Amino acid sequence: MNRMMIVTACGLSLVLVSGRGSVVAQQGGSSSSHVMSTPAELNWGEAPPALPKGAKLVVLSGDPGKSGPFAVRLRLPAGYRIAPHWHPTDEHVTVVSGTFSMGMGEKFDAKVLKTLPAGGYALMPAEARHYAMTRGGATVQVHGTGPFVLNYVNPADDPRKAAAK
């Protein structure tokens, strides 16, 4: 059985890393290891299939698919959207660059998005329904306690379902 490391941006949301291979290079080891990385040392890869295509992801520390602390970054292109979803654990999102917009609820509503600039922060409590988008592109850092799982409110929004067809 494949283990799934799920990472979001929005909450992000954002973010699933498949344990089937190392598509995304992990920068750090266990939570007891120190991690120090410059931006040039980060090895970005495709985001996992639980996120819409186009996002890039890097694991900074920990393992989002296992119990314990983790930190990841997502690089999102302009116009990127993450449909309403939720996580069984808290999700912490910090905007590293660009702007990232988030909203609460089970339906995507662009009129109620709150735009966070670089340096902005959001906490999505466990099971809070939320969604996100970026108009001009953004890099966000997501941290929390794994295992990190992304559940779409509407199963039809799950990119893994489309990929399976």
C-alpha cells in the first residue's frame, strides 16, 4: 500500500506527496535533526496528485505522511485554485512571497477571499472547511503535525479522481 504525505497550501491547503518515490526531495531529516537550507539548496518537485497540476513542492523538514512535525513549501502559479477542503489536523500557512487568498466555507466564493501578502499568516483549525487561490502566483510555507491529509468537500473536486479516469 502506498503511503501518502499530504500537504496543502491553503490550507492551504494545501499538499500531498506520494510515498511511491522521491518526486519531492526532502531537505531535512527527523524532527530531532537540525535543518538549515538556503533557497538555492531547495530541490523543488511536482506537488502530489491531491493538488491541482501546476504547483511545485519541497519538504523542508519532517515527513507530512507520518506522525510528527513537518514543514513544506508550495510554489503556486498565477491563477492557481484549491477547491474547498479540510484536514484532520491544524494547518499553519505563511506567505513567503506573492499574495495568497483564502476563504472559509464549503463553497468557493471569490467575494469573501482574504488576501494575505508576503509575511501573512493563517491558521486553519482541524476540520475547518476552507479554500484558496493566488491571482499573481505565490510561495507559501505550510507546517503542522502529520500525518497531513487533504479531504475535498466535494469528491468531484479531488484531482486524484480525475487522474484515475
